[in-house]
Amino acid sequence: MQTKRIISYRGNSTMAWLKFSLGLTILLAVFAFFASGIAPPGICGEVLRHNQLCDIDASPLFYSEIENMAELEKGVMQMRQEAKHKKGVPDRSEKKSNALILKR
């Protein structure tokens, strides 16, 4: 009884490897197609063709490269402080200094 299960399991594993190989082949083919730079036909490739025509780099890394990040962070900090000041919420630095005064 156990030998029949082992034999049937081996038969299914061959089919599983074939399915895996076919899926991997399709995945690699799709990746190679998009990596080649050829835009798909019709409306699906319209954005890609436009980006190529206008030399637009629309990779995810393009959006993470910000030249003046330090200035932007300072501006955000100022906006937060102004918003807290309008609401009457003390800054964290004020809370720490008040806590130090109370401890003394």
C-alpha cells in the first residue's frame, strides 16, 4: 500500500516540475520582452512609447532621487510646528524641558 503512494507521488512530482518549468519559462519570456524596450502594441504600450519619445525615466528609483531633500524636510518640520502651535499642542522639545524643570 505504501509503495503505491510513493509511485503515484513520483508521477505527480514530474507533472509538478513540468508546470513549474512552464511557468518559469513564461515569466522569463515576459520579463525579457519588457526588458528589451519594445513597447506593446495598441493602447497598452502608449505610456511606454510616450516615455521613450520624451526621454522620461519612469523607474521607481527616479522617484526616490530628490536633490533638495534636506530643505524639504526642514519645510515639513516648520509646517508641523506651526500646525501644533495653532492647535496649542506643545513641541516635544518643550515637553522635555518642562519635564527637566519639574524633576529639579
